[in-house]
Amino acid sequence: MSEKAWEPRIVGFFCNWCTYTAADLAGVSRMKYASNVRVIRLMCSGRVDPQFVLEAFAKGADGVLVGGCHPGDCHYVEGNYKMLRRYHLLRRMLADMGIEPERLRLEWISAAEGEKVKSVINDMVEKIKALGPLDMPGRFQSWDGEMVAESEAHGHAEMQEARRG
């Protein structure tokens, strides 16, 4: 029995007014792009809380794509600038956590750029494939196993010490 080839799982947080509309345009225009992205529509990229990104990775995403309006075109004036600041913060945090910062991507995509949605998604899928699976849930399980083993070893050593004393 052959194993199915690994495919990256990417979570996309798309602005309702621009990137989500562009993804819809790509769909109705029958543009072919990878089906690896699960889109979550938000009213503005500025509404992407850093916790959303971290939780996506913790729950098994291999990459996160945030799409928003071009600078100066945000329907909420400066929501995309807010996301840009959070993006830089998140990339530093991911690097500190041992996660490749390239797994997080921010793109400005207007409602008329269906072709750009297609190319960004296909490019991101290829880059995440090159990085390989992140598998944070699996990492958590192995860390938990190491903690239990350390705890048991430490407890066993304390019991031996108590018997001698």
C-alpha cells in the first residue's frame, strides 16, 4: 500500500473587500490554482489577531497567508498598516520559536487581481512544499513525551535519594 504524498495545509486570512473578492474572481474566471488553502474571510486584514496565526500553526497548518488591500486603499483607512506591523512582529516570533518565518506570508491583492491570487497561492504552496511539513501537533506530542520521561526520571532519582537518606 503506497502512502499518499504529503500536501501542505495553508490557512488564508483574506480581507473581504479586496483579497477575498479577488479569490472569488479567480474562481468564477475558472483560474486553476492549488486547493491547499482554506480561506477565512475577515472584514479587514487589520483584524488578523496574532493569536489567529499562532493557533493556525498549533492546529496543524504548514503555512499562513494573509491577504489585504493595497496600502492606501484599505476600506478601514489603515487596517492594512496595522497588519503590516503585526506581520513583522509575527515573523520575529516565529523565528524565535524555531519556525521558518517564510511560513507566514502577507500579500496586498486588490479585488481586480484574480490572477495574482492564483500566482501567490501556487507560489506559496511550492515554497511550503520545499520547507516540508511543520507538524506542530506532532511536535507538541513529542515534547509532552519528553516532559513525562524527564518527570519520571527525576521522580525515580528522588525516590532513590530518599531511600538512602
